Amino acid sequence: MRGRTALRDVLERVARPVTPEPAETYRQAGVHWWGLGAYERDPIEGSGTRYKVLYRIAAGDIVINKIWARHGAVAVVPPALDGALVSGEFPTFTCRGEALLPAWIKWLSRTPWFWNACDEKARGTSGKDRITPERFLDITVPLPSVELQERWDTLLVGASTLLERVGERERAALGACERLVTAEELSLWPESSLRSAPPLAEVTRYLARGRQSSQGPSDHVLIKTQHVQMGRYLPSSLTLDAETARRVAPDALVEPGDVLIACSAAGCLGRVAVFDQPGVRASTDTHIAIARADSTKVLAEYLYAYLRGAQGQMQLRSRERGDWTREKVGFRLTELNLRDLQQVPVPVPPRAEQTQIVRRISLVRARVSRVMRLQTDRARSRESLLPALIATALGEMAHPNPALADHEPS
């Protein structure tokens, strides 16, 4: 069989209802976006679900997320999730007859064409653009013969496995590069260098977290956590309102060369970047500290290199407040307060040695950056291969050009 067919001709709805028992614990499944498959969620007790009925899924089922099908939340249930439960928000289907292999749906779900088809069927069905099971079954898909589906599945599984292995090796290579940088930094700033090191408060002429954050129209730029990435400042387009901007103390205005330090939020705390926008009037909110080097004691570029390096990062992160092992923790609990920030030890060698260290670290990072750029380019090329193969497997029948609609791979 060649050509296209509506999913309702090859799929049928299936429901295996389960009434949750309060004392029982149940496995749960979810569906990743962009066709990346189903996954196991945290187990839940029957007393902990708001649903009166859950539904059991089986290996080989096709399960969708009503809300996010338009983002590729369509998956084939793997054997590992056989028997897991989903809510009614996850309609489930099985193959009707022998014309369709579940694997073919798996590869279809990886294509932007299929996401767009789900999105089109979801529009207007509710305020949240949920796709209904009936509308999902209305989608028309390319359907080659079962033999051809099997051939393409074998090819695509092999290609996917090979590409993942290459990716693992490249990630391992990047990890090795990062370890080399860490080793170099720790050789320059070993634990012994901290014993008589002055605190950060003594080597800066300004060290404080921002105070003002009320936004509004003005020419005064506001810097927040999202603008301080590790080793890179992302220029902010946010501004303080004019009245609030007038209350910012002159010292709190960021100067080129200042080190910006993220002081709040798990995953962000300790990130550092250099402000590099001369002529821009800017300040930070309370989640970002400014560390302005005292040039009589330490070079600004040396201070930044140390705080960004492995030893500086360990010293910053070891001073965070908050206990993230507790079950319920407020977002703001983990932070680096000013008192702790002031106590971060900063080894201060002679000025000539500071210059040599900055050059040495810059050289190492430049070499690693070249490797990382090369690996990134390779990764992008690699990531484009599988979609290209899937498009070929579809025979370009999902191509927007109707003239290609019935073309099939050889």
C-alpha cells in the first residue's frame, strides 16, 4: 500500500481504566515534546492523584498529550513503560489491522510537518488549543507498505544509534577539555594559596548587590540574573522607571570591567560575567552583585579570571545559604548574601604574576573554545542528519508542495 491515509483508518482508541486505591502506589508515564518519546514520571500514591480514573498503557500503544501534541508530544510506549498509568489528558491508541507499524508513528512524530498537523487540528478546539482524540485521528499521514516501513525503521534505528554514539564521544571529548581547564586553574590557585589570601571585600573598592528593580521607561538599564551567563554578559533591554533610576547611588552604576556575580536561584548562583558596555547607564537588581576591583591591589581581569575559575567558583558556591535537600524549599532560599560574598578568599600574587596568570588562562580557554566551536559545528551537522533521513523515509510526502505529495522513497 502506498500513498496517504487518515490515522482513523489505521489507529483506534483504547482505554484501560484503573480506579486508584488510596493505599496503592502507581507508576506514571509522560510524553516528551518533539517526538522524543515517553518517559517514566515519579510514582504516585492513589491518595495523591486528583483523577478518579487513570488509564493503563501497554507497549506498542501510541499515546499523546492533548495540550502539547502540537509540540510533538506523541510517543510509542516502549516495553519499559508497559503497565504504567496516564490520566485522561493522554489519549491512547493501538494499531488497527496490519497496515501500520507503531515505529512508523514514532518517526512521524519526530518531524515538524507532523507537529504542524497536530497544531492545525488543535486550533479552536478549546481555549487551550487541546487536540481531541477525534481530531488527532483526522490527520492524514504518508503510509508506505509494511515492508518499506520495516526497512526504514531498521535504517533509522541504526542511524540514530550510530549518531548517539558519535555524540557521546564528542561530549566525552568536551568533558576532557573542561577537566583540563579545571586542572590548570587549580594548579594556579591551589588550596594552599587561600591560607593567607585577603577576602573579596579587601580587594574591591565596591562590592554590593543591587537594590532597585521597579521597571518602567527610562534610559537606565536594569541587569537581572538572566543577563549574567557563565563567562558572558547578555546585554539587557530592561529599564528602571525614571523615578527609581534617580534613587540609584552613583557607586551602584555598573562600570566597564566590573564583575557581575549571580547571587540567587539554584542553577544560577555563582555565575560571573564582565560588564563590557561603556557609555551605558546601568545597575543591577538584588540578585546580582557588583565586584569592582581595587586597582591598587588587584587587576580587574585577574579578579574576573579567579572568580570564574574552578577555585573561585568553589569558594563562591560553598558559601550559598539554604538547604535544597528538604522536600519543600522556597525559590529564594538558596542565595549568596553580601556578608558571605565579602569573605570569599582571593589569592593576590604580585601584579606581574597576575598578568601572567591572566594570559595563561586566556590562552588555555582560547584553545578549548576552538575545540568546543568545532565540536558544536559537528553536533549541528550531526543533528541535521537524522531529520534528513526521516524526511527521505517519508518520501517527501509531507512536503508542503502538493506536487511532491505522492513521491515515495526508493
